[in-house]
Amino acid sequence: MTAMLEVADLRQEFSLNPGLLERISLKGGRLRLEDRVVKAVNGVSFAIQKGEVLALVGESGCGKSTLAKSVSRIYQPTAGTIRLDGADIATLPQDALLPHRSKMQMIFQDPFASLNPRQKVRDIVAEPLRAQGSLPPREVAERVATLLAKVGLNAEHAGRYPHQFSGGQRQRIGIARALSVNPGLIIADEPVSALDVSVQAQILNLMMDLRDEFALAYLFISHDLSVVHHIADRIGVMYLGFMVEIAPRDTLFHTPRHPYTRALLSAAPSIDPARAKAEIPLTGEVPSALSLPEGCCFRTRCPLAFDRCKSERPAMREIGGGQSVACHLTDEPQRDPA
């Protein structure tokens, strides 16, 4: 398979730019100036093949959405490469990104906030086409009508405003807008979390149907493991801006290897007693992205941490079957949490 997206050692940092007095600290008996930097994404690497769905999961604040906005170049990455259909877009200036944006579009979490309330639906869906300048006006109108039908909306909906629709319908408009320029990759950032459960299923099924019809690849971000299990081919697990495990869906659900992945899966509710797992308790709080712990990022909460975890940050390495893990326990005899 051909990679639609290849991300290598991606880093995203944000300077808080504090005032002079806030930067002053006393260390070793001397006054020093320190810059406060949030390290939101820390050396993440992955690839998405054409037609594949890669889901990202993890606790709130783990860097999933920041990673998505960096990959889509809403944010300028601090370091790393982003190869979109073979072209590195990580360092391109904004005016040089336009030809590449037609290959990658985004569906946002809040369908109401992501739609212009002053534009009618026909203009919202047509806006990417007009920005690309690839079609004459008559063909733009025809394309809009076709896309609305594809996502389950009627022709008369084109003349309405976003506030006249339900949440599920608004997300369908967002999907139609994302499809307008025939992208090969869609980044979906929590696209169903703001919707009712019954509507979630409709939107997920729509996305899967569109994937099959247009050979779309998805970078799908969610905190809902049941949603991820339904839609993903592979799953990446993030913690504190690091990718700690990535594996095929069934492999990750049945044989997770990172302690954080095990804890995450054990905490997921299930109505099937046969699938319920004993919860693995995690103590303490997630460390601050302003001051990452030495060694393994998860060691301060890990029930299996040992001395090596304090001094050496584990590298992501493949352990077979398409599963990669960043954990020293893969070099040690397998242990189970107490």
C-alpha cells in the first residue's frame, strides 16, 4: 500500500511568553531567566496508508487534537516532517500550502462552531472549491448539490443557514465541505462526541460508506473506545504528547502491551459481562507538559515502573504483527499489574 501521510519525529511546542518577573527563578544561588514552554507533541511518528483509518486515543490533554492541528498545518510544527502524498509540507509557508490542502481536509468536533453562521449551506460547501479555483460557477453549484445528496441532505437545504439544522445535520454539512475538493485524507477531530448516541452511529456509518466510495484515509481522533473499535483499522495511543503504542485494532484490544493502554482499556465501560475487565488503577495526576518527567513519561503513574524507567526514555520499537510499543517492559519478562 502507498502511504497517504507519513509523520516523522513531529514536535509541537508553545511558548507561554511570560513577563520578565515571571521568568526569574533562583537556582544554585543565582537568579536566572527561564522560558516556560509547553511541550504538547513530543517526537511522534506514524504513517497512514491510502484508504486506511488510523485512530488516536488517550486522555484529555494528551496532545491528540494538537497533533491533528499540526499535521493539518493549522499550527506550524516546531520540528519534524509531514509527508502528504509524498510532499513534505511541515515547513512550507502558508501561501505555498494551497495546492496541498485539497489533498487533506478536516472535520471538527463542534459542527456549529465550525460553520459560518452568516453563510448559507451552499456557500459553506462551495468555499473550498472557490479557494482552489478549480471549477467554473455552474459546476460548483452542481458539485454542491451532489455532495449534499451524498451526505443525506436535500437540495432545499442548500439555501438554509447552520442554525436551522440539528447537530447531526450540521456535521453532515461539515463532511460535505471536507469532501468538496476530493481529498485523499480527512482528519476527523472528535467528529461525533457532540452528538446524540443514535446520531453518532449514523455519522460513523456515513463516514465508512464515504471511505469505501472515495478510497479515503482517515486520521480519526476520539476518546470513545467503542467508537474507535467500530471505525479503526489501526490505533495509536498517546500519553503526555508521546505515542506509547500503535497496533492493528484487534491486536490492541486483545493483547495491549503498554501499561497505559491496558489501564485505558480496563477503564472503558462495557455492557457485556464477558468483555468486562478488572480495572487497573492509576495513582497520581498526569504530569505537566511544562515539565516532563525524566525517563518514561508514564512512570509516575505506572504500577509496573522500575529503576530503568526513571533514567531512560523508552523508544518506540516494533514487537511483531504491526504492533509497536514504547516501554522498557518489552525487554523484560512480562509482568501483570498487582
